[in-house]
Amino acid sequence: MDAKQADLLKSIEREGTSLDERVELCERLGDLGDPRAGEWVLVPAGRFVMGTDPEEEPGQKPHESPRIQPSLSPFEVTRTPVTVAHYARFVDGGGYADRTFWSDDGWTWREGEGIVCPRFWSAEERAEWAPYLTPSRPVVGVSWYEGDAYARWAGARLPTEAEWERTARGTVGSVYPWGDVWENDRAGWRDHGPRKTLPVGAFPRGESGCGALDMVGCVWQWCSDWYAPDAYASADARDPSGPDAPAPPPRRVVRGGAWNTLRFSLRCANRNAYPPSARFSNLGFRCVRA
């Protein structure tokens, strides 16, 4: 990290810097190369609280129960969601044409749909979606198949739902990455911030206990698991990876809420799911490696 990048980071993290100022500073940092987007944080091995108890949280959704305490092996996770700048390396390096990085289903989907880049990146769409395509923004418009292929290319993989939740809420089951009490300027959502993606790291006070940024309120983040409403009831006690087959219709888990969702979605235990071919402007991913 050079002196200019370090100065920008200090300004972003300085108490009292407004959201508009942080966004501008993050954009400038992204143009130089935001070092946070290339960092990995370690999540130690051990047990953690996953899910919610309906008696203690009556407003929760049934598919978050039962509350369990699985044990995870240690892993590393990208400090931020994958950015446009980082994903561009995969695109420019021929990742969409290299069968090596794609699952069988992913390659069949890519060929069948003629996919050669993320949604919004084509010449026809790029001008309209330019605010989402600056280097420091989280890449969006990527399907589960594309996220999976990028992760393989990067020598990593998509996180399991358990790994994602452990990264977000720590070992004791915090409601939000920063604790149990809501604080407005720790994440972007429908009523806080512009109605579009923001540069990664624009909410440094929303950092999780292990050091991950933008776990909630940035973009929905793909997980490796198939979705099932009763997944926790049959989850393995160690390194759960979700059901072997999806509950119909087949969907993959996404976590974290997004810039356009309600605050309820920003709870760490909140679950959602989309078809693996979904490519939305509020849907991205991060990677993990063992």
C-alpha cells in the first residue's frame, strides 16, 4: 500500500466522515486499487451459533430454525465482496471461454445462453449501468455459475451458508455483524444511502468481528448451498454444507441483504435464495479458501 492509498483509507475510516464523502474517497481508492478488496481474513476453527430460536426472536422466519451450534474448520474469506476490478481480471483473462473453471451445469448454461460477460457489461448496457461498474463497486449481475467459476479461477470457492454466517455474526450469534443493536451508519439499505450499489468498504463501522466488510447491506451474496427450508434440522454437526439436493424449485442460498432491501434482511441469520441463473443488480458474492 502506498502513501496515497494509506491516506485515503485513513480518511474513509475517520470518525465524522459523511457517507457521501466516504463514497467519493472509496471511488478514488478504487481507481488506485483498493487494498481491502484483495485481502483475506482468517476465521478460526470452532463452534458458533447459527440460526435463530423462534421463542427468543418471534419475528424471525421459520426457515432460520432450529438454532444450532455446528463446528467449522478454519478458513479464510475475502474481506470484501468481489469487486468489478477483480472480476475484470477473470473476464479479460479468458475465464468465460475456459472450460476448466466451470461446473458441468455452469458450462451448459453459459453455452446455451451465449454468456460472455456479466449482465450489464455488454456494449449495449454499459452506458446505462456505468454507476455500477466503477472499479471499487461489488460486481453484480453474476449468476451462481459465474461466481462459482470465478472462485475456481481464483483458487477458492463460494462459502457455505455456515461459513458465511460465522463470518458475519461471530461465535455467539450476534444479530448484526457489529453486535445486537441496530446502528444506521454501519450498512447501506433501502432507507440509507443511494438506491444503487456503493463502493466496497464505504461502511467501515459495519466490519464484522473477524474483520470482514460489507457482510450485510451491500449485495446479496451467493453461497455454495442448495436451499431447503428445513436445512438446519438435518445439518451436519461439523462443516455443514447444506442439502445434497435442492428443495423444488432448485435455488441456491444467498445471504446478507442488499442496498435495496428492508432492514430486516440485514440480520445475519436472514436467509434467501435464487435460481442459480439469477443475475440481478443487487446480487454478488465473496470467496473463501481453506
